[in-house]
Amino acid sequence: YIGAHLLLNSKEVVFMGREKLQKEILKNGFHISDYKNNQFHIPNNKIKYVTDPNYLKDADCILFTMKSGSTIESC
């Protein structure tokens, strides 16, 4: 959600995560919605998504976000 908004505001964003999610996002893009039912779509050709954390080694800023139920799994 945060990365999608940064991308919509012309910021350079690289998403990182699991390969399964990468395939889905690079096929269909992002469909984003919030609790107020605001919705938007980012097409797949606008999204840079990687699975290798080494790709981020020169990043100026890294935002690590996840669903709270995944906290233990990610550590």
C-alpha cells in the first residue's frame, strides 16, 4: 500500500518479496484498496519487483512492511 502510493507519486520504488507473489504482480499489476473503498490499479509494466535481497544493497531507504500476522515468520 505504501509502496504503491510512493510509486503513484513518481518515486522510484522496488518491491521485494516471494517469487509466487512476484509472478502474480508481474502478470496482473497491483489492485489497491483501502478501508474507505478508495481503489486504484497500477499496471504490471510500472512495477519493479525482485526476490533477491542483494538487489536492495544500494537503496537509500528500505521500508519493511508486512501483515502483522506474518511478523514471526519474517524474522
